Amino acid sequence: GIFGKILGVGKKVLCGLSGMC
């Protein structure tokens, strides 16, 4: 749902910023 999309985007952003992808 909506919360899943928000969490998914948040994880992608944190992944990109931390470089732990």
C-alpha cells in the first residue's frame, strides 16, 4: 500500500546515501 511505497523509497534513498546497495 501507500506505507509500503514510502518505506520502499526511504530504503532506496538510505541505500544510495550510505552506498550500501
